[in-house]
Amino acid sequence: MASNQKVEGLVPLQEIDLSVYHLSARIEELPVQLHDAHEKVSRAKSNLEEIKAEIMSLKLEAGKRELTVKECDERITKLQTQANQAKKNDEYQGLLKEASAVKAERSRIEEGLLDILYQVDEKGKLDSLRKEDLEEAETVLKKEESRISSETGDLEKKLEEVTAKRDALASGVDPDVKNLYERVLQAKEDGLAIATVSKYRVIEASGKYIQWQCEGCSVEVTSQDVNLLLMGKEVITCRTCSRILLVKVEEDK
């Protein structure tokens, strides 16, 4: 069998391997599609935790102020009791003045407390909204996970079927050529071990000439290699990309 025929016998195998390549790439790519959905869930959780932390901080501050108000009430009561028991007018007036100052301080603290409680209420509403955001993001994520799981299952089934066909087809290929093909295929990231060689008519200032080009790497193939390919005596690989060359001479480009 001529080498060109051997190489041409690899073409159906190459077509199947391209299917394997694309199916495998698709299977690997699918989980990446969950990235955005995971990011939205992560942001929603972070936002919710942030608002909960703010509410907790406000509640702690409110608790401190409530305690301070209570302490002010106790001081006011104590000062009023002392004023009622005072025997001298200047002592009485001094205690009343101090009690008045504590009342003013209590009023200021209580006003701030009411503002904090208002903030707690408003942030509580925001907390509810962020819980809804998180629930929505988690729902979208679950739907995407379900879709991707289903699609992955379908692709894996197709891949299994294609792989079975490949095994059957590979068994009928010349062993030496198949070994070369397998080595080249493993070294390529695009699933292409075979490259066609096309004939081009090039026009330049110096005149017209014929150029043969490897379509795998777009590099010119030497005349020596083209002659060997046309004679069909050897399996030739590209000197640049190492792919197995298959010459096409049906039409010029």
C-alpha cells in the first residue's frame, strides 16, 4: 500500500479524534460556566454577612446606651433623694444642678439611642432584601448545576460511543503509521495530527511561482517533501509542526 493511501486511511480516525477532542473540551468547559453563578452566591453571602455584622454592632451600641440611660436614672434618683435631705440651701441647689446635668446627659444619650434603634430597623429591612438576593442566587446556581450535570451526562455518553467507534477503526490502521499518528496526536493541543498540504499560485514583483503550504502551521513545505508526498513512497511530517502531511492537488489557490 502506498504511503499516501496509508495516510488517507488515517483521515476517518482523525475525524473521530476531532470529535473526541471537541466533546472532551466541552465537558471540561461546562463547569467553568458555573463560575459566575458561584460568584453571585458568594457576593450575596458576603453582603448578607456584612449587614448582619452592622446590625449586631448597632445592637451592641444600643445595649450600652440603654445601660447608660439606666445608670443616669439611678444617679438622678439618688441626687434627688440627697437634695431632699439637704439641710443647706447651697447644698440643695448644687445637688439639683448636678441632677439637671445628668438629666441633660440622659436626654442626649436617649436621643442617640433612638437614632440607633431606627438604624437597626432600617438595616433589618435591608437584611431581608439581601436574604432574598441570596435565595435567588442559590436558586439560579442549583438550576445551572442541574443543567450542566444533564448536559455533561449527554456529552459523556456521546464520548463513550465515539470512543468505541475509534477503537474499532484504529484496529484496521497500519500499526507503524498508527503509532506515528498517536505520538503526533498526543503532542498537539488542538486534536489535529494530520495537516493537508495545499498548492498556491503566488504572484510577486519578480513573477509567479508555485508554493506548497502546510495548513496545520501555514509554513511552506519544501519541494523535496512535496515530491516525496506526490510519489507516495513515504509518510512525511511537517518540518515545523510535526503533523503528518497529506497532499491535496485538486485545485490551486
